[in-house]
Amino acid sequence: MMRTASRFLVATAVTALVPAIVSAQSWSDQPVHPEDHEAAAAVSYEDGGMYYNEDDILTYNVGEDGTVDWLTFSGFRRYHSECHVCHGPDGEGSTYAPKIKNSAVHMDYYDFYDVVVNGRKNGNSVMPHFGDNPNVMCYLNDIYVYLKARGMDAIPRGRPGKKEAKSDMIQEMENACMG
Ligand code: HEC
């Protein structure tokens, strides 16, 4: 009896500690098991060439022949012009900046936005703030959707081959954002 009880207590203590340890790390350090995130990534509806999950959060769409939605394709290009110097090609991470393809799966959409808009500092590890940079801000949805597709292994590394056309709505939003 005593043994069982103490073993139970130890297990409880360890479980209670795990969230504390995990939260001290970057989201990117946590491996992605795509099957755990299928529901959050699944397309619930499409609007103006953009795809949303059941919580109205943007997600990617990959057709049976590998055709990607416009945001995923555009995000690939924007990521590789603004983020990859630190975060490595294809969102894979580098020795000094995290593997943000994982972060895009684990982090809440709004937390992801928050880090990019405001930046983050952890000792010598600095994520710059991009809130005043239209080349990032006007394409942050694209970058987010692209990284989520990468984190979920829905698309391979490298430039997506086939893509959907850019919708009028996406073009209008881009024009309005870029001014
Ligand atoms: C100058 C290098 C640099 C550039 C450019 C950069 N980042 Fe970062 N980023 C970092 C570093 C370093 C961290 C880790 C900060 C920390 O330790 O808190 C980070 C952290 C992040 C995180 C949080 C990851 C997590 O798991 O908590 C996100 C999200 C992020 N970056 C997105 C982006 C995006 C999107 C871009 C391109 C628009 C970008 N970064 C460009 C250096 C950079």
C-alpha cells in the first residue's frame, strides 16, 4: 500500500513539473505529432481564396495533386526573404534561432503574431520586432500559414510546385495593407 501510494505521489509531482519545464523552453523545441493537430489544421471553409479552420483561424490547403493555396505559396517566398537568415531554410531552425515551423503549430495564432510584432528577448537571444515593417506585417498571415503547413509536414521542403491563383480578395487586402 505504502509503496503504491508513494509511487503515485512521485508520479504526480513529476507530471506537475513538466508544464513548468516546457513553458521555460521555446515552443519550437517541442516535437510536432501531426495527428494531434489535425483538427486545428483541417479546413472548415474557404473565403476569398483563404482557408480557415473551425475556429476561424487561417490554415493551409494542399490539394491531392500537391497544389497549395496562395497564402502557403506566398508565405514560402516571404519567409525566405524576411525570416530564413535567422530561422534557417524551410523553417527548420538554425544554431541561433528556433525551428519556427514547430512554433506555428504549437503556438496560438495570436501569440505567434505577438512575438513577430513586438519581438522577444531572452538574454543574448533576440527576436527583432517587425510591427512597423510592411513587408512582414502585410504578409504575416502568409508566413504563418506556410510555417504551419511545414510544421504539419503537409508540404515538403523547398519551393511549392503548383499553387492556386491569387484571389481578388487577397490582392485587395495586400493593396490596402501596403498603401
Ligand atoms: C535577426 C534574427 C531573426 C530574424 C530575422 C527573425 N527572427 Fe524570429 N527569432 C529569433 C530568435 C533569436 C528567436 C528566439 C528568441 C528567444 O529566445 O526568446 C526568435 C523567435 C521567434 C518566434 C518564437 C518561437 C517560439 O517557439 O517561441 C517566432 C514565432 C519567430 N521568431 C518568428 C519570426 C518570423 C515570422 C520572422 C520573419 C518575419 C522572424 N522570426 C525573423 C531571431 C530572428
